Amino acid sequence: MNIKEFKKLVFKNANKKGIENFELFHISSHEFECSINKGEIQSYKDAENGGASFKAVKNGKAGYSYTEDYNENEALRIVVDALENLQLIDSDDVDVISTSTVAVKDWKDYDMAFDEIATNKKIADTKLLEEKILKKDNRIIMVPYCFYNDMYNEVFFANSNEVEYTYKNGGGGMYAGAMASNGKQNKFGMDFCFTTDPKKIDIDRLSDSVAEKAVGLLDAKSIKSGKYQIVLNYNVLGNILGLLVQMISAENVQKGFSLLKNKLGEKIVSEKITIMDKRYYPDSIFNCPADSQGIATKDKAIISNGVLNTYLHSLKTALKDGVSPTGNAFRSSYKGIESIMPINIDFQDGEMTLEELFKSMKSGLYITGVQGMHSGANPVSGEFSLSAEGFKIEEGKKAYPIEQITLSGNLLKMLQNIQEIGSDKQMSMVMSHGMYVPSVLIKEMDIAGNE
């Protein structure tokens, strides 16, 4: 029995039980992954999973039940169980069902291109990537990880308000990390490529980048503590913007866990900054026409010329604030609860190349990597203190690599101090949503060094 046939039985049973407001959410997923170490397969996964959740709403209370089996018995059981679970709810929060109109007619689904590649080809390409990295430079002593990964999700949603849609998203890519040594120091470099089009994965370019990033950091030294003009690499900026993602969640705002409470309509960062949340971004594996609650997604300016325009809302948080939901409530599985998150963060880029940012800075630091986001960053205060590495910039050019430094600051103050925005926008390594950001030049940031 397919999901649409199952849906008819579930809805029939829900109507018989006198439930007026209900929904069915289905997601099926497939993931393939392999990792290579020293030319051999280190790990391998080729897995499918899926199921459906049924949600019943009465008097503002919601009850859930779940199944992986689509048959007549389960079509009745999940309705009965959801009703029983509803009686156990003791919360002041009000639940509702979407009345959104979701337009999927002209939606461009993921075309499943990675599923057309033979498994032995995926494994062979991953082995080739490791081999090429090791051959790039004799100072590369090992490739600790070298992965190939592809995945897709198929979502079906229907509710009692005649909201119904289905879509697919997904894609694939490769990522690797290399260790280089000069006999005194060991340095690590990594890079990745994720896309919806397998033809865009360039193994030569990726192996060059991984090797160069590792070798380029050899002979690094620390610097004096002080305030420095900084260029943040796009991937570093993407990592730090994870704090902003948490701050714009309406749930966090309502709980008092965000610096941005009561800041709508205010200028909170440099007017050079515009940050969009886009429902569709070319090559993104996260594109979707609707969220997991049946709310149509839409492009929205979170920050426009420095001004905070909106928080990201679920149905529940929107009802509390008396606003419309934004289509940003997502489940990672049919059993999971919704989390508020963006779809594709698009940080509007500028006109300067990375080299032009260096020239504009003349003297300062280029930060290419940070560690400690989980322990050294506070999403409530916006404060962060992160172990960092990169390069000293002198006379507008890279002078030498730097290490054993700590980059610290406040997210909003950092974004207020952005002077120039680069033209090198790329995907940042964030696997819960799309994050497309450029490198940026910042007026000054605090650096603690060991010199």
C-alpha cells in the first residue's frame, strides 16, 4: 500500500472518530556513504528508512502516533493512539492545523542524479580522491578521512484542511581532510563539495584544495595579543553565523534565549548586510516548497541593509505573536518534533575578491579555521571565544601562517564592524540547512596570542 492509499484510510478513520483537525506527515529517506582509509573501505552505509506520523488536534491540544507499516490495521491504530495521547497533554501552548496553500506545480524537485551512479563508481572515486591528495605533496603524511555521501528525502503531507503536497530534495558530495608535517608541526586541512549535480564534483580541484590547505599552514607561529583588522574566511563566517540562526528562532526569542528579542525593525548590524532565507537555492540539497507543518515556504529577508525584519516562526510561535507562520518548522524524521530553522541562508555578497580584501586591509589577519563552536560560543549572549588559525597579512598579502591564537568577540558587534563583503560566496559546511556566505573584512577583533 502506498502512502496516498494509506492516507485515504487514515482520513476515513479520523472522520469516523469525530476528529475535525488532523494531519499525516510521511518521509522516506535513502543515504549512501562510504569512507576510504589507505585505499580500503573503512565504513559503508546504504540505508533506507521512513514512516508516517499522524497528528490529531482537539481544543488546541495535539496527540501524535507513528507507524512504518502502511496497512488497514495501522491506519486505524495510529488514529486511536493519537486520540489517547492527546488526553495526556498538559500544556498552555495552543496547537493548530495549517490552512496554507502550497504551490508545487512549478516546483523543481531533486532529479535523483546521484542514484544513477553505480556503487563501484562511488567507491572508486573516493579512493581516487584519497590517492590524489597523498600525491600532491610529500609533506602530506596521511588522509585521516575521505568520504563520499549522497542522500534524498521524499516528503508527503496532507491534512483535514485539504492541504496536500509531495516533494523530493537531496544531493551528494565528497569531503576529505589531510595531515601535513614538516617534522616539527602537524597541520590539518579539509574541504568539501556538495551539490545536486554529480558533474560539478571536481576531484582534481578538491584534492588540490585539501592538500594546499594542510601544507599552507606548516611553519605557523603565534602572534602578539591585541586588536586586529580581520578577514574571515567564508566557512568561518558560516560557522559563527550558527549563533544568528539560533537567535532568529521565534521559539528562542519567546523564551528569552535571544539577544534579538524586541529588536524587529531595528538596525542591528552593518547596513552593508542583507541576509535572506531562500526556499530554493541552486545546488542546495535542502530546497523545499513547504515545511513539515504544511506551511508554504517563501523567500524572506531576515536582515535587510542591517535592519532585522523577521524571526523564523512555526505555527505555534506565530500564533503566540499574532503573526503569520514563515514556513520554517522542520522534522528530521517522521518521529521527530519540529525545529525552527532556515532553509537556505543567503548572505548577500559584495564586489571585492579575496585578494582585494587583503589589499584593503593592508595589515591584519586572515582567519581560515576555528574550533570550539559548541563549547566556546553562547547563543544567548552572542559571545564567542574560539581557537583559530590562518595567516598574517602584511602589505596586502599573505606573509606567514599563524596558530595558537584565540578569536573572541560578540556576534552582533562583529557584524556591525563589517567594512567590506567579498565576492567569493560559497557553501559553508553546515548540514542542517543551506549556508551560503562570502568572506568579510572586519574593522577589528580581539586576538589572544602566545608570542
